[in-house]
Amino acid sequence: MNDPFDALLLVSFGGPECREDVIPFLEKVTHGKHVPRERLLEVAEHYYHFGGASPINQHNRELIAALGSELAEHGPPLPIYWCNRNWHPLLPEAIRQMRDDGVRRALAFVTSAFSSYSGCRQYREDIQRARAEVGSNAPLIEKIRTFFNHPGFVEAVVDRVQKALAGISGDRLPQTQLVFTAHSIPVAMANGCRYAEQLRETCSLVADRVGQLPWTLVYQSRSGSPSQPWLGPDIGDWLREFSQASERPPVLVIPIGFISDHVEILFDLDHEARSIANACGLQMVRAGTVGTHPRFVRMIRELIRERMDGLPPQALGTLGPNPDICPETCCLSGLPMLPSAST
């Protein structure tokens, strides 16, 4: 394929924007997953806690605006399109608009830093299904590699962590425990990808740059059957166990697995985890996600330049950059049947 890249497609998970959207959104997320109705209604309450709207769509609009300014100033001057896996604007809607605008070949930036079925392969499959739905004139779309160890991501996280540490009193700061969190996934899925390994690498890279503070990696937002093993420990369980120590140093929670403060941050961490920490007598501080941090926005432009201009890929640590083109064995689900579902 010799056509140049002529557009960028930002692809995200999506979320409801009003109370009436919540149940249809969750039904789409859990379609084919055999989630009990009572569990779906329980999760719906997380959204109702914030008036029925997830902040994720607005965060994506803000990221697109920041990236648009970055590309306008530094190039390449690509038009940016936006779509979601689970709520409007959906993938077929965006790809149809791209086709009508004459786009022939686009790069896709997926708002997931780490490799897993839900965060990598499933997005590629969704893009191909949407292209097939649009038809033979749909533009070709190539996914940009994951960025878990890109300097821009790591540096943006470090800056958020340092700002959060400033909120801890000086005499307690040297004992502060860094607690990195990421969305849990089934162990069977984790065995088919490098998700946990990449998370540990990024945690180490950030911790090394913050200073000599102890750190651990925990998981959150599990949504699967109790009979199915998922990655752990869960942050709530970890907080309860940690509080049993004779000394209770401050805990700085760093949502390393997420790039924006959406409902799984605001409810699962700021509400549930904080309630547990308070009940256990722990001081809990949370670092912000990278969001529209200027270094993170510049990272996206650098990833675009890698693909368009053949620049050497940037990567910190020992794992190296992920390949530009995912191999066929990339991020297998490891499950007998995996529907379109939440990460």
C-alpha cells in the first residue's frame, strides 16, 4: 500500500453521557457475556452516582483538541476523527464519515497503553468489522503500537506522581507507599499477552524516576465470574491487609493502567478504595491520570511520526517497543469465547 496516511482516528472505549444512556451502554458492553441482570444494574449505580454521565467522552474531546493544536503547530497536519467501541460516536459512524471525506489510509491511536486482548487485539478486530460494515470503499486503518514504555507516557505519569507527592507532609513523605493500579483481566487472558509484564515494567520505570519509595502493583474493577481467576490482588483487599501493619504510612494510588479520570477511577478509586482506606485509618492520595498532559500529547505526535517517517521507535526499559504491525498471535484472549466487552 503506497498511499500516504491522510488522517488520524482516535479510538476509545466510550461511555454514557446521560442517565438514559447508562443501561443501553452497559447492555452493549456486556453483550454475549452472560452477565446477570442484577450485576448490570449494580454497575449502573456507579454511573448514576455521577448523574449518569461518564467523563470519558469529554476527556477524549479535550485530548483531540490538545492533539489538534499540537499537530497544527508541529505537523503532520492530519485531520482527527473520533470513535468508540461501545457508545456514540461508534466505529462504523466515524469510518463512514472518513470514507465520505475521501480518507484513504489512516492511523488509529487507541487509548490503551498496554497489550491485552481487550486493549489491543479486540480494537483491531472491531476496526476490521466496522470497515467491512462500511464496505469496499472504507479507508485502510492501521493501529499505532502500544506505548507503555514510551518516554512521553512515562514522563507524564512521573509528573503527575510528583505533583501528588507534594500533597503529603514532608516528615511522612519518605515512608509513602506507591500503589500502582490497573484494570484486572482474566488470568487466562493475561497468559496470552504481555499485559502484566508491561505493567510491571512501567511501574518500575516510574518508581525509579520518582525516588526511593516502595511500590507495588494491584488491580481494580474486576467484572467477571467469581469462579474465573483474575489478576490480583484487588486494591481493596490490598488496602485492608496493608493497614494491619504496626505503622501505617501514606498510600499514593497511581492509576497507571488508565489515561483519563473516568468512572472506573472516580468510583472504584476515589469512592470505593478511599472509603476502605478511611475505614482502615490510611491516608490515601491519588495521582492524576496523564489526560492532556503536554508530554503525553507530544508522545502521540511522535508515534505518528514514527509510522509516517520511519523514525526509530522510542522506548525505555528492557522490553523494547512493541511492533508496528501486530503479529497474528498478538494478545490472544485465552478464553473459549470472548465477546465485545469492557477492559
